[in-house]
Amino acid sequence: MREDFLSVIAARGDTQIKQNEGLAKYSTFKIGGEARYAIFPENKNALVFAVAACREFDIPCRVIGCGSNVLFDDGGFSGAVIFTKWVNKTEVSENIIRSECGLPLSALSTIAKNASLSGLEFAFGIPGSVGGAVYMNAGAYGGEIKDTLTEVEYFDTETETPHRAPAAELALGYRESIFQHKPYLLLSATFALHRGDRAEIEEKMASNMAARKDKQPLEYPSAGSAFRRPVGHFAAKLIDDAGLRGLSCGDAQVSEKHAGFIINRGSATSSDVLELCRIIKEEVAGRYGVSLETEFIHIKD
């Protein structure tokens, strides 16, 4: 079966596949064991084919963009991790941008800026892909993906049928979308922006990036904000007020610069990160009666 799966994928000619591939280098956390298969499709059709092939051969698979909101387990993943970084074609027409799922979000913001289109300045510096941003309804500095998203193209992996859907049907909320609950593979997204002054757009993007560098521990590997914002509270403030700023488990540490971030100070493991999260949740719940929910996705068998 192993040889058949490899030959089926390789026969396409538009997909790269690696065996026993270390995952840490594909994660902004720089943590993780090996994947049995790492698959790199070069276009949307190849992406759909790879997912379908995994299903046919009964191989568990996870689709990953820029690896910015994930924690790969120390034990690796015995299935296939499919990376979308080459599925990144983008079209600009008037005030509309259509982008495939693997395009980095910062690149999308830059494309909009170069076309003098405003509405995606908030996304500059968010270390994720278009697909991941829609999946999580990413947001920052007063903006969210749902503000400009108009339509998506996706593939239902259970019925093996392609679909298009307006943004209104995607249940977009705070770090939430329908893609977290359905077997849908996001292929592309369409954004409606508005004309703006390029210099002003660029200035706003630069201002947002400066704020990120000033407030966030970008000098260390991390998965971004470690916890979702609980209703009526801010996770970072709760963690800070609980006296947990700087707390470490192994090389995983609550950032001293921003308590909402868990950073990898060099050789942190997924076990370190998970234990630190457990302690934080326990302390915050005990002191304030607030349940924290991790924002990153733990990928394991």
C-alpha cells in the first residue's frame, strides 16, 4: 500500500512528496517530530487529488498553510501532512482580489497595497496563509477577514464535490468558521476592497508592523496568541495578573514581553508547551473562574 500511495502521488508530476520528514522546520513554533509523508501540491487540482488519495488509501491527513497556528507533536504524525505553500495564485480585477489558499496573508496585504486597495492593512504581519486566515477568521488591529471576504471556493472531501459559497454562509465569528466543523477543504477566497491612497495604505501597514514588533515577542518562535479571548476578558491580562509572566516549562515560556504568547526559547518540545498551557489554564480558572481555550491546533496521531 505504501508503494502504491507513493506512486499514485508521484505519477501526477505536479506534487512533491517526502517520507519521514521533520515537521519542526515547517512550524513557526519550530517544534515537532516527523510526518510519515509530507506532501507539497503545486496547484488546486493537485491539492484536491492529494487529499482524495489519502482518503482512498486510508491515510490520515492534515492540510497546513504557513504552520503559524499549529503545534506539531513530538511524536510526529503517522499520516500525511499536506502543505499548501505552492497553491498561491492570485488575481486582481478592479477592487476584487481572488487568492488561492496557500498565499501568505502578508503577501495578500502587499498585493492589495500595490494595487492601491484598502481593507487588508490589518493583516500585514499576521504569519498565516489565506486558507488559515479564513479557517480562523483571523483578525488584528480592529479588522477581521470577514470584513472583506465575499466568497470562497472549497471541496467537500466526503461527497467529493466542489462548491462556491458566499461569506455569509461560513459562520464567521471570533476565531471561528464553518471550516472547523465540516470536512471542507478551502481552495480559494475572494475579497472585495476599496480604492485608497497607496502611501496611506503603506503607512498604516508599517504602523501595524511597528506595533507588532514593539508589543509581541517576534524574536522567538511561537504560534502567535496562545489562547482565545474569553468573553469579557483578555487572556494576556488574566495570565499576567495571575503572576505567570515569564513562567517556564523546559524551554517553553510565557513571554515576558506579552503574556498572551508562549515562546520557544530554543529547544522546547510539544510536551513542554502543553504542560505550560495546563498550568496556565489551571491557575487562571482557580483564581478568576475563567476557562482559557488554546488557540493553536495540536497535530498528533
